Amino acid sequence: MLLELQQSGHLLAGYDNDIRKQEQRMLARLQRIPKPTFLQEYDQLFRWVSLWLLDHGYRLSNFQPHQVLALVCEQFATRIEVREMIRCRHMMKYDGTPPSKAGQLTLVRLISALNECIR
């Protein structure tokens, strides 16, 4: 999957310690928020995905990063769960609709799973 994403322009090969430090700083800032919103937690997930990719020798390009997030998340949750979480993000961001319980649970579970995987 990762090689295919690189070949399609979604990922760039190579480790970048500066990007890693930047992602870690952003993640730490987000984690200090006492009661993060769904969108702030989704941003945390994005940082975890970026760190996971760096651990695997890749980094995000600017080409469709949300598709990469979805594919990486499908390594840890079902496609249905991931799609519901993304749907919740979209609805909340653009319509202000509160996320479903299923979307919230998937988001929390994915953050925890990626946290466990990162060195």
C-alpha cells in the first residue's frame, strides 16, 4: 500500500527528522488541550498518521492527504468505521453536526492504536 501511495504521488519516500519534530510539537500542543473537540482530536490523528508514515520511511505529500489518512487508518479499523469517522469530520466541519458515537469511538481507538505503534 505505501509503495503504491508513493508511486501515485500521495507520499514522498524518505525520513525527515525536521518534519518529525514539527509533528511532535503540534501533537504535544493538541494533547495539552483539556477537553479537545472532535476536530482537534481528528487533527491529533492526522499527526499520529504522519508520525506512523515517517516510521515507515515515508512522508505526506500535498496530494490528497486525507485519502492517505483513510488508507492508513484502515490498517487499524474497518473501512466502514473509518468512513463513518471521516463523514463525522466532514459534517462537523461544514455543517456543525455533532459526530456520531461510532465516529467518536473510532477516532479515539485509532489515536490509541497509532500511539501504540510509534516509537
